Amino acid sequence: MPQENLIKLQCGQCKRINYWSRRNKKKVQGPSGKKTEKLELKKFCKWCRKHTAHKEMKK
């Protein structure tokens, strides 16, 4: 599993890292070769005990 595709998803409210995921290589780079915007998903946070927005963060 290539390491450059792994990302951490951090809860927007409590700032804890709850999920690890992978990005598609085509989605990681835009047409100009630069990285696209950060991924944001609505996931369940076991610490907040509700669904919150989880954003991609640096490794």
C-alpha cells in the first residue's frame, strides 16, 4: 500500500484523529499537477458521539 495515498481524517469539533483513508491518485493531483482541495467527509465521531465533518490533515 503506497504511503503517499494515506490520509488522516480529523474531527472538526474535538480535533481527534478518528479515521485513516486513501485518496485516488487522480484526485490527489489536479490538471496543473498541484494538489486539489482537502477532502471533507461527514463521519461519526465516537468522542463527540455524533456525526461531524472530518477534514483531511497532514501526515
